[in-house]
Amino acid sequence: MISLRESKIIIYDLLDIVKVAGADISLSLKMVKKNQKQFWRRTFIRSLFAGIEGINHRINNVSILLANIQKIKLSHAEIAMLKEETYALNEKGEAISTKSKLRTKDNLCFTLKTFAHVSNTMFKIEKNSKEWSSFNEALKIRDRLTHPKSTNDLIISDVELEAVEKTFMWYFASIIAILNSAKKSLETLLANDAKENKKKRQSNKTNSADR
């Protein structure tokens, strides 16, 4: 079991990771706007989704830690998903753990929802929003780049680039908002913990004086 102070350090470290990833992706976007070459458009898209998947993986680990600190009960299924694990039996009839294969879209929804929950944050993905629509479009573009069937699949139009840029802004704004909320929540817990410790010390001094 980690302490509240250790949890705060983990949250700050995660925030730094998000900022560095965001800065790297932002640099790719600046290069896109500077010279408009298709290479930079593809690089921007690939770096964005690599960043999203990497950050989501770390967030899932942090969500388990926060749930323990906040004493929030997660189901066995939720913990398995956060650990990206699935279970099966091998030919010997033994239970084994394997890495789960989650769709990017489903994993993103689960990651943000769970992270917001354990951070005591009011956050919800609006499936009918323009941001979600842009994300789905950007995901299709990423998949097309990953498995091109022709050279035309490697060409990113201005409209497609705009959808990916909106996804970049939406995702990082959402993550930072939840992280800032998690920081405030932990700082409140730390302050309350400090008050309780102070009361205990004062009580111990009083009891010692009475003796």
C-alpha cells in the first residue's frame, strides 16, 4: 500500500509525462503547418495515437493505485481491464493470464471513465459530441495509415487533418483536467491527514503531561 505522498508524486509524474508527450505531438503539428508535407501529416497522426495508447496504459496503472488510496472498490473485471489482462486455460487445465486485445475506442472510453471515477471527477464522454465524432474519424484515418491498401490511403486531406487536430486538443485537455482534479483531491486528503496527525500528537502530549 503506497502512502498519500507517494500517490501525489505519481500523479505529478504522470502529469509531466502527459505534458512531454503533448509537446512532442505539438511539434509534429507545427511541422505540418510549416511545410504541409504528407510525411509530417502521417508523422503527426502516428505520434498522436502512439501517445494516446502510451498515456492510457500508464493511466490504467495509476487508476488502480488511486482506487486503493481513495478506498474505491473496483470489480475484478475492471481491475483485469486496467491491467490489460484476460484469462484462459492452457492444455494442462491451468489458469493463465494473457494480454487482452482491446479496441482503441473501447479502451479509451473505459480508461477515461475509470480514471475520472477514482479521481472523483465529473467527466463523461458525450457520444453525440463533435469531439467524439472527430475522434472516430481520426481513428479511421490512423487505421488506414497502419494498413494501407493503396498509396491513396497514405494521403491525408485538409479535412482529415482537421479532425485529427481536434482529437489531439480534446484528448489532452480531458486528461489534464482529470489529472488536475486528482491533484486537488489528493491535496485535500493530505491536508486532512496532516490535521489528524497534528491532533494525535497534541493528544499524546496532553496524555503524557497528565501522567
